[in-house]
Amino acid sequence: MSFDPGMLHNNGHTAYANGSGPGIRETGVVEKLLTSYGFIQCSERQARLFFHCSQYNGNLQELKIGDDVEFEVSSDRRTGKPIAVKLLKIKPEVLPEERISGQVVSSIPLHLDGKSAPGQVPTGSVCYERNGEVFYLTYTPDDVEGNIHLDTGDKVSFYMETNKHTGAVSARNIQLVKKKQMRCQGVVCATKEAFGFIERADVVKEIFFHYSEFKGDLEALQAGDDVEFTIKDRNGKEVATDVRLLPQGTVIFEDISIEQFEGTVVKVIPKVPTKNQNDPLPGRVSVRMGFNDKELPFGEKDTKTKVTLLEGDHIQFNISTDRRDKLERATNIEILPDTFKFTKENREMDMLSAQRNHAVRIKKLPKGTVSFHIQSEQRFVGVVEKEVVGNTAKNISPTKGKEKESEEGVIAYEDCGVKLTVPYHAKDLEGGSHPQVGDKVEFSINEVKRTGQQSAVSIRVLNRNASGAKRLHGFVAALKDNFGFIETANHDQEVFFHYSEMCGDLDNLDLGDTVEYNLSKGKGNKVSAEKVTKVSADVGGTVMTGKVIRPIRSVDPSQTEYQGLVEFSEEGWCHIMTTHLNSLFVERGSKMQNYPFGIMSMANKSDCLQKGEQVKFQVCTITQTGQKMACNVVPQRRAMVECVKDQFGFITYEVGDSKKLFFHVKEVQDGLELQTGDEVEFSVVLNQRTGKCSACNVRRVSEGPKPVATPRPDRLVNRLKSITLDDASAPRLVIVRQPRGPDNSKGFNVERKTRQPGVID
């Protein structure tokens, strides 16, 4: 197509497309651009206009497809068709973009071979929330950064983009923020005393888990079990949580080929590993596959033959492919019969002696055929005289096998009336329980053939020594995710304990429960509680009145005693004596007026008592020790509201160095609005970070006096009496019409009135 620029007549031409007049500018997008002409897609209407490059006002080299332009509409004299003239490129307004956080609600579908589904443009969708409303946007694989595949539920961030032609909004520059938390599978590969490790099925990696995260019968858990779990990040390390058993055979790490291959051993597994030996598959076999030779690794578990392998042996095997990293190795290795014909070896059967001759090929016998020990069939009963000291066998890390072995323990027993002793090691214990001094145990005696040395094996604890192992009492002061703290019976310290040491149903354990436990020392001589058992406590039904004569140390850090002390008031004691407890006054007298209390003694554990406060409480007696202490302590506090601001207020109550106690309106019970002068009851809590106290659980007891309206001053009343309205020159207020309310329209109907002289409108 040829075009003559001289055929354009903008001045005096009346044939404008779409009724546009001269000087009216439109906007559009360059849709097509050739050497001397192009086409524009109009933005305001559905039209596609031709333009000649001579009509562009600017550097033609900078004009590109997709650029926004402004133009006027004229018509071609020869054809009469509308065309664009006087083109001017519009600089796009660069607005600051904000990344939006959202979630993948529909991932891009994939075909079985990993490619996009044919016959359609692959799209997915993401959603985000704004002001309580959820919006959905589409995206394509080109909009995802990093060339990764997004799954439904993944957390992402993105920008919004609007299509210039269709106005459709989509997501672009999508970045993955967090993958959806998925359940993983694996196999338990190691079990320790309180934790274990799982070999993951998705990656070649092991992951730690604590026994408290296992949901099932812990006694039945053993190495080789198939499990599923959730991965969480704790202290910068991945750990397995919510571990559950799977049916045996669910988790498969590798695929073994049905076809058998023949090859040659080119490298054997060394009998004595070197210091730098970290390869779990040190052996190598060579196999001819197609026209190329290929080497495959193998380990000790891959040899099926009972004869020692040597370099050059002719073997047959299967190929195992790991599903996680696609690593191939040789497995089910067997020596072919023709191997000995090629090597011309003589097979002999003889006892190994201490000569310089050495065995070349060793045949593996069934386990237990050769024994260097003699174990007695008779079972003995004895008492532990000395415990095992040092690392137990179950606690030794595989990477620290060269550490010093634990010191052996000693068991005393009688045989035919003769008192004897025999040593024992932690590895010979059964049931996972470690005996303590004084425990009664049952065992067998193992004797070494060469030296005659004896030791106790297959040791099982029969009875714990109640007198030797002192049981302590305390109260549950804190419960966390996997552990808690026990406040001692003397209220002098708090002791750590793990949930795995809890004997009984953990779900029935609550804050304030009385427990008994043993003390044990771990790494770094840190003291912790073990064998924690919930016990019952006898709580008296009588409510007594007293006064705090010493607070808890957390309230007054300057005092040396941890526990607080409550003192009976004489009036409260006499009332009890005359009503119910006549004999109790004779037994206790005036000497038993003071009772200790701790954090667990409080009815509200977060409440902090000040010295001199009046309280009501009950007397608690621990069944096992007979110790008596105050419990269910409730402070008797009443004060007046001094002032109330917007969201907070102050109570006239002296605490610390301040005579005003702060409270927030959220702490007022029943949602009441307090006024100045109201009488309230409340609790006091201490902020450990700031060291300041505030009121909580504020309850109104009685309302204060209502404010009385102040009368007008006499000067204002006298002035109003002196004003006269008879003066004609004085301004007057005339009501033209009464005000009207809304009439269900979008606004008010305002009637314009003509201002009249002397009338204020």
C-alpha cells in the first residue's frame, strides 16, 4: 500500500471520524509498526486506526509496539477512512508499586510428563485480602520468578498488572515466600533414650524428633518403622513433629530392577576403614551397558553371597535406583560359579591360627554359631551397690564412638550362702530403666572363655528402693510445649522437667497440681526432675482471713526468702473457733498463725500480693509429707476510681512508690463504664519487663455520687435580664422554613431563597 502525505487536509476538512472535531485528542496503544506506517488501537472506543510515520512528532526509532500515544483523528481524502494524525508519545506515569502478599488457590496444571497440558494456555490463580474482602488474580508460568512450580496453599508475594486492551488484572513477578506445610514420610533409623532420628523419603537426609512428638505407643516404636511427620523450624534447625506410625512397607526409598546384570568387581570394601572414609558405598563393580562400561557403587548390605569378594570376581546383581536423588548402585550381589575357574583358587576348611598365614576368602556363618562367652541359664537376684557413672550406651553419639567408656556398676548377690559381687555395664540393661543404689534387680552371669572374667547381663529392675531414692514434692508452676517447671515444696526454687518424665496421663496435669519427683543431674550438672507423678492434696473447706506479712520474692527482689508468709487475724481465728473448730484452737494455739505461700498458692496465678494486704485463704495439707500451707489465696482489695481517660484510668491504691494504680478499660468486668468515685475490687499484676504494677479483673462494687449541674453565674443571669428586644434597629432572626430531613435521595434538596433586606437567611 502506498500513501501520499500530501493527501491529508486537516485545515478546513470536515470529515472527522466518530464526529470528532478538530483539536480533540484521543489516546491509544501502538498495535502494529512497520517501516513507514502502523496501526493504533484506540483506548476510549473499539477502533483500529491507520497512521503514517511522518505524522509522528518525535524520534521514530524510540517508538515501539505497546507504547501509549496521543493523536487526532482525520480521514483519508481518497478512501474516506478515518486515520490518526499528529501523533505524540505519552510518557507512562510511573507509580510506586507495592508487593502484595497472597496465597496460591489453584496451581498451574501439569501433564504426566511434567509439561504443560496441551491445547490450552496454562494458568493458575492467586488470592489476596483487602479490608476483609478476598480478590482472585490469574497468572501464567512466565509470571513466576525463579522457574519454580507453585503448589496450592503456597504463600507468595506479587505485583498487580492491568491489561491495556482488555482491562483484565493479573499477577506478575510472583515470588515464593513459604511453601505449604506438608506431611512428610520416612523410616526411623535410630532410637535413643529420649529422642530419635528419621531418614526422610523426600531428600537424602536425617531429621531429629523427640519422643514427646510421637503420637502412639512409644514402647512399640523401634528402628525400621515407617512414619509420617510434619517439619517445623526450632532454633534455626528442622525437627519432626506430630510423628505417627504408617503401615509397614508404605515408605519405599528405592526401585530395584527385575533384570539381572553381570559384571566384575573392580574395588572391594576395605575391612578396616580409613580415617577419611565417609563413603557409605565404597565398593565398585564394572558392568557393560550397551556399548559403554559403567561403574556402580555398592556397600556391605548389598552383598548377598556368604563368600568374601575380591577384585576381579565375576558377579551377577540387580541395579537399585534411589527415588530421592536417582543414585544407582549394585545390590543383591552374588558370585558366579565360573569365578573360581578363572582364578584357580583352592578352597580349604581349617581353623585360623596365629601364624603368618592369612585367610583370603571368609565364609559367613549363621549369627551365634561362634561364641566367646558362656552365659548362665540360672537367674540371680541382687541389690545394686554402685550405679553406672558416665555416658550410657544409649546416649553415646555415633560420631563420638571413641569417647571414654562409662564406668561399670556393681551388684551384690548371694550364691549358695556366699555373698558375692559382680560388675555390670549400661549396655546390658533391659527395659531402658537405669537402676539406682539399693534397687533390687534380676540378672544372668556372663563369663569370658579366654579370661574367665564375669559380668552381669540381661539385667531387669524388680523393685525400686523407696528409702534410697528420695522423693520430693512440689507444685506445677509452668507448662510449655514439651516441658514445664515445678515449684518446690519449700517455695525456694523452680525445677525443670520434660513431659517424657511424666508418669501418668499428661492431659490431666494442670497448673497448681501437687507432684512428687526425683532429682537428677544432666549435662553441665544441670538439675532436672524425673519420674514426675501427680499426687493428691487435702484442702480444708474453711475460708480464713489473714494479712500478708511478707510477699513473694518476685514482688520484692530485695528479700532473700523465696516464699511469702500470711498471718491470721485474731478476729478471723476467733470466729472459726466459736463456730466449727473448737478443738483446732487447742491443737494449734497462737504458734500456728503464720503459713507460707507461693505462686501456686494464689487463686489467680498472675496476681502479686503486697505487704500488709488483707486476704482470704484456705489451709492445704500435702498427704505424703503432712506439710501445711496457705492455698487459694484471694486478696481483699477495695479502692476508689480517681479518674478515667479514653481507654485507661487510675485507682487510688498505693503500690510501690506510687499511690495511683493504672488499669485499662479492657480489664473492667461485664463491660461497664466506670466513673470517677466508683468503688471497685481488683487484682494486681506485675510486669516483669518494666517492673510496674497494674490492675486487672476490675469489678465495680458500688457507684459513686452523680455529678450535679453547676448553676449559671449571677453575672450572666443579670445580663440576660437587662437585654430588651423592642429596639427596631437591632438584628432579628426570622425563620423562613423549618429544617427538613433526608428524602431518600442522594442528598438534600436545597431551595434557593432571595435574600430580603433586614432578613437573615
